[in-house]
Amino acid sequence: MARVQASDETWAAFRAQLGVTPVSVALGRLVEREVARTARSSASDPEGVRVALEDAREVAGELAALIARLEPLGRRSCVRRTLALTGARRAPH
């Protein structure tokens, strides 16, 4: 058994994000991901490299999906900030 060192606020947010997923399952996934990260960075034999590439592609896909979701939000935020700084107003519809 291990203790997780996180603030109460962080732990509460993590638990809320889990929904019905047990904490033990979520923490197991985090451990597996960390072990895979280490394996990716040190793989040298052909099978290890193959597995590391497969895992890296999965992580890259997750990042690409995150970027695709965030980019439009970032652009809108940037436009709003620019409008606020310049004092410009949007035209009525």
C-alpha cells in the first residue's frame, strides 16, 4: 500500500474526474503509463523498440486529439482578449 502525496484540492478533483472508476484502477493505469514512459525512453532491443513505438504512437494520438480540442478554444480566447485590449466591439447580429 502506498500513500499518494497530493493536496486535498488536487485529490478531490482527481476523484471527481474518475466518476465510477475505482481509485485503484485509475492509479494502476497511471503506474502502467509511467512504466511505459520509462520503457519508451530506454528501449533498444527490436521487440522493445516495437512496443515503445506502438505506445508512443498512442500517446501522440491522445496529444493530437487534445490539441485539436484546445486550439479552437485558444483562438477564441485570443480574439476576445484582442477585442478587449483594443476596445473593439462586435457588430450586432
